[in-house]
Amino acid sequence: MFLCEHFSHLKKLMAQKEKLQCLKDFHKDILKPFPGKSPGTRPEDEAEGNHPQREKWASKLDFLLSVAGGFVGLGNVWRFPYLCYKNGGGAFLIPYFIFLFGGGLPVFFLEVALGQFTSEGGITCWEKLCPIFTGIGYASIVIVSLLNIYYIVILAWGLYYLFQCFQPELPWASCNNKWNTENCVEDTLRKNKTLWGAVNATNFTSPVTEFWERNVLSISDGIEQVGHIKWDLALCLLAVWIICFFCIWKGVKSTGKVVYVTATFPFVMLIVLLVRGVTLPGAAEGIKFYLYPNVTRLGDPEVWIDAGTQIFFSYAICLGAMTSLGSYNKYKYNCYRDCLLLGGLNSATSFVSGFAIFSVLGFMAQEQGVDIADVAESGPGLAFIAYPKAVSMMPLPTFWAILFFIMLLLLGLDSQFVEVEGQITSLVDLYPSFLRKGYRREIFIAIVCFVSYLLGLTMVTEGGMYVFQLFDYYAASGVCLLWVAFFECIAVAWVYGADNFYDAIEEMIGYRPNPWMKWSWTVITPFLCVGCFVFSLVKYMPLRYNKVYEYPDWSIGVGWTLALTSMICIPVVVVIKIIQSDGPLIERIKAVAAPVRGGASSCPQDYQPKCNELAQPLDPNWNGGLMKPTHTIVETVM
């Protein structure tokens, strides 16, 4: 009898052990990612049409470097220093810091926290949080799509210059080339006052300007004359698009590793160029010119407009990219701390870049015997005319030219592929069950890159510079970014509720951020955006190229169409959402202003008991109801 009971008990133990081993095998073999699939892909996901689990950053450093690479770009080096000297030197820092703490940092943190809270890209995050303002996401994706088309053209120019550096003599240093005209005068002649006085009476041009306009661009007389494609630039454009594709084609797994080089090496080279610049003769005068305060300029509204637009440009906000990068964070990641650190890094880079740039411009002005104001440039004029001219006057000019253009390429490259990654993430999250299967995401990225390349070919024609400037002035203008930022703050602070969003942030990071963020979202940032937006329209000036060529009216119309294409998304989607809902008008608005059923939170199952306060209960009979994943049950049993 005792043996029978013992045998029966042993048999039950064996059956239980066999069942447990079966569960382990199921968890090990069935739920593991398959080759060629997105991480977390399960067979039942593909069979039942469920989208795979979302990727996460492999480490905190991946996220930090990706964000740093995304918003520390060309604008920090070639736009901020020029705006600083133009708008009162050190006095410009007053409006700059007002917009930084009142607009830039709060909106930057809002977007990263929103992505982390919802685990969604730049469009679907708004669909979950505040459906009536989903148009914010569509506006952002339009802006970043247009930005990605023309921003990468700068990298094509930089790559072309880099190739030209590998010659015995820099081709823009002399007038002995086939593209030079009779009016070309080498800069060394400026030292000979007698000869320079005679030359100055004629319509002279410098060799670096002729290299840029006659060789690189082969620029036509206007946007009406588009001309032929410059195939050397077209190949350079293709090369940088291919590089961009391979930087992001595996999602955050590839992006998170590439930025270890692209986001760090430019800082090393910037420091090298800074040390070299401050040791040149005339550097002190250049730095003085950069920072000498002129407080009278603060009375000009244009100074405040420049400060506001520079902040929004340099922090890469209102593009959906920061939201997409934040969506790959773990739910409990302290994004508040890192956003403050990254914000400090961004502004510090802009400030230090001014020393590196103006020390060299001071040297060039002394060498030519002219005022620094005559050589100070912004944008492409600084990168492809002023700075190349300066390095041609240095000892070892080829070395410094190569170093500068490598830095330029890396600064622009990581900004480009981070923005493209944000664009792709936002679009993939719209159709996750379709685009996250197998290699469909990679194919989709290739299609987006190829279409963007074809559209970008219009900017490497003989009239391409005019097309480029049209996009730059209107498509991703400060007006568009201010418009989107205003509605982001309204949606989060006034519709979803600033206190509710603070509760969500506290759940994620363990404490409530400084109240300054909430005050900014509620009052300060909307006020600054409206003020800057209105003054931008009042002070609007039609686009000109090189302060001489006036764009025809039809092209100005095209430019405003590009701008309105993004801005109109927000009111249009508001109307569509209200029409699609049922009931009286007020009830419709309330329905589409509330978060989706189940809440906007992406709180994992491990934290679900704590997150129930942030989410509405799920109705199992509702179509959007979620079931607890099978593998969670397995892990609980084990």
C-alpha cells in the first residue's frame, strides 16, 4: 500500500516536471527571435497579424549619442556664431537663453518623454494621447520629410569638397583653373595696397567664390533656368544616401552603434580646430568681434526672432525625431536628467563653435587687411567660401581642409540619419503589423531613401541652389516649427492635462520634474511661440539669393505652399476627427480629445499594477482590447 502511494506521488512529480520542461522549451524555442525578423517577433504574431514587440536601445549610451548626434549639427557650427555676432554679440545670449529655458528645453523634454511614455513614433503617440491633435504628428512628418530631401544636399557638397582636397594644391586657392574668369584675383594681392587699389576698381571675384559658383554649382542665372544635372554632385548625393541607408537599415541596433563614431569624432575635430584657431594671428580680434556686446540690438524684434528660430532648429524639435528616439527607451528610463544634460551639451557646442569659427575669420581678415564684417558668413557661405578661403592661408592647408570637411560631413550625417530614422519610425508605427514583418522595414527604408534621392536631384542641377534655398527658407522654416510647438504644448498641457502628464513622468522616472517645465508647457512656451510667430510674419521679407537675385512670384508661391503643406495638417485633422465621431458637437470634441481606450501609457506588464491609475480599464469585448502575452504567463510560472 505504501509503495503504491509512493509510486503515485512520484508519477505526479514526473508529470509536473515534464510539463514544466515543456513550458521551458516553448519559451526557449518558440518565442525567440527568428533570423531576419524584428527582435521579439513570434510565429503567432505573423500568423495572427499581430505586430512584433518594439525594439529598445541596447544601452543608455546608445540613446544619448543618438540624440546628441541628431541635434548637434551644422546649425551649431555655421548658424549660431553668425547670429551671435550679427545680433549684438554677447547681448544675443539674453534672448537665446530666454528661448532656451522657456521653449527649447521644455519642448525637447516633452517630445522625448512623450515617446517614452507611449512607446510610439511621432504620429501614433498623439493618436494615443490626444487623438484630436494627431495632425501634430502629420505636420511633423511633412516637415521632416521635406527637410531630409534638401539637408543631405549639403553633405553632397561637403563630400565633393573633401574629394577635391586630395590634390597637390587646393583648387580654390588660385586663379589658374579652367573655371576661373579674367576677373579672378587671388587674395594675396590684398596685401599689395597699390596693386589692390587698381584691382578693386574692377568687378573682381575671389578664386574660392569662383570655385563654388562656377565649378561646384555651375550656377545659372535664376530658378527659371534649372539646367542640366551636375552628375558629379549627383554621385556624391547618391553616396551619402547609401551611407545614410546602411546607418539605419537595422533600426536602433545599427543607429545606436554608428553614432559612437559619428557623434563623438566631430567633437574631437572641433576641439582640434579650436586650438588651431586661437593660436593664429588675429584670432583675438575675431573672438572680440564675436562676443562684444551691443545691448541696443535687443530692441530689434528680428534679434528675438533669430534667437527663437535658432533654438528650435538646433534642438531638432517639432520634427517627430526626438519622440521616435524616446520611444525606444525603457519605460523606467530617467529621460528628464539626460534631456537636461543633452540640452547643456547642445548649447555649449554652439557657443564653443563660435570661438573656433571667429578665431579663423579674424586671422583671415588680418591676412587680407579687411574688416571682419567683410568676411563673416553664415550657412553655405561660411562652410564653402569663408572657411575654405581661411584654411588656404594656413600652413598645411590641405590637412586642415580635410579635417574641416570630415567634421562637416560627420556633423551633418548623424543629424541626417537620425531625422530619417524618426521619419521611418513614425511611418512604420502607422502600419506595424505590415511593415515590421521580415525585411519589409528595410525595403520600406530603401524606397523612402530612393524617392528622396530622386527629389533631391533637382538641387544638384545648374539651378539647384535656388531650389535648395527655396526649401530651406520655407519648407522647414521657423514659422512651421513655432506653429507645431504651440499646438504640442496646447495638446499636452491644456487638453491631456499638465498634471496628468507630470503624473506619467513621475511614474516613469520616480519623481516629479521641476515645476518650470509644467509652467513652460502651460503658459511660457505658447506665449513665446505666438509672439515669435507673429513677429516673423510682420517682419517677413521675400526670399533673395546672395542679396541680389529676387525670386519670381510663382516660386514664392511654391515656397509658401511647402510651408502650408505641414501647417494645414493640424486644423484639417481636427475637423476630420470631429466629423468621424458621433453625437452632439461638444460630445464629439470631448470624445476625440480624450486618450484612447486603455490609456496612452506603454507601461510594461511588470509595472502594470502601478500604472493602472494612468490608464483606463480595458474592455475585453472592445476591438482594441489587449491580452496579456503568453510568454508573460510562462515567465510567471517559471
